[in-house]
Amino acid sequence: MSSQPPIDLNQLSEILGTDEAETLSEMLTLFIDTFPPMLSPLKTALESQQPIALHDAAHAAKSASSNAAAPRLTALLRYLEIEASSENWGAFSEAIEEVKSEFDLIAQFCRNRQAEN
């Protein structure tokens, strides 16, 4: 496991154009609230072994994670997006589990950060 936090707060500040704590917290809360429904299309594409659907679902989720400055989550989703056509369903299943785990780390990071503020 990496010692880097799951959210790059410096990058998030650059994306948002501010380092104001309240704005950062609002963005992270929005991400935490809106990302979980993006997992369902990933799972559905995996279960139905539809590479185009997997590519599209990974692309949408990757865009959201990139905007939230979540580098490891973005990398996992980029892998799924790029490799979808290889139809390596076993590896994709593992990657989707890693996506879920990384999102859980992000959610915990955000909860801890809010508790500190």
C-alpha cells in the first residue's frame, strides 16, 4: 500500500483554482456521493463480458476520479478503459475489486479530513 494519500490535495486545489478548505471539502463530498453509482455499470459490463460497455463505464468513472485528484483510482480506471478490448475478464474482475477498495480508502480519507476540520 502506498504511503501517499488517496487524494492529492495540491492537485485538487489546482483543479478547483482554490485551496479553501470548505471548497475542497464540498468537492470531495460531491465525489463521495456521486461515485458509487458509477461502480454498477463496471460490474454489469464485467458480468456480461461487454468490452465496449466496460470501456465506456471505466472512462466515465475515470473522468470523475481525475477531477477529484484521486491518482491511484484514476490509474486503475485508465487500465480498465485502455485494456477493455483485450477481454481479460479475470484481470478486470481483480481491477474492479481494487477500484472498490481504493474508493473505500478515499471515503475514509475524506471522513477523517472532515473530522479534523
